[in-house]
Amino acid sequence: QVQLVEFGGGLVQPGGSLRLSCAASGVSGSIFRMGWYRQAPGKQRDLVATITFRGSTNYADSVKGRFTISRDNAKNTVYLQMDGLKPEDTAVYYCNAANLVTTINYWGQGTQVTVSS
């Protein structure tokens, strides 16, 4: 059974940094691609970044150069380091595990990130 739990959201001033963590269970092995998505009020859930088991990454254009996704396969944990935060980064951030064989997606409960002065 896949379970994802996010940590690290909060309130930060523009230009600040936050690090999100996602503790995952049931996602060991190379068939899972991990990622972060976000959803602002009244908007759809959008991709932020993904990372494969071997470390290949993909980023939304809006966060390239500011956000860094990483994973520790031994700890089954995925991180999102967010630097240079902007008010438009305000959203609920969701951890995602995508089974590349079954195409089933699993989601965490989400963590709020608010960028405001």
C-alpha cells in the first residue's frame, strides 16, 4: 500500500526559501517516478517537478533555476528545495508517486505554502 506524507510547508517572505519533504512507503523500486505538484485556489493542479529512481529530473518552466527536486531512495524520501520564492508560488503542494507500469498515481494530503510579506 502506497502512503505519502508531506512536511515542511509554511509562511515565507518573498525571496525566501522552504524545503518540502515527502516520506513515502510502498514505493520502493525503479517503477515509481516521484514528483511534486501544486494547486492554487481556483486553479488546476499543476506539475512542479518530477524525478525518476535514477535521478532524472523535469521541472515546470516557472520554477526552473529556483526549485530543486531530489530523492533519497534508501530513505524513501523526496525533497523539494524552493529558493527565491514568489507570491505566485503560493499553493497547496502535493507529493506524487506515479507507478510507471500500472500508470496509477498516488497523492499525499498536501501541505500549504504561502509566500507573502
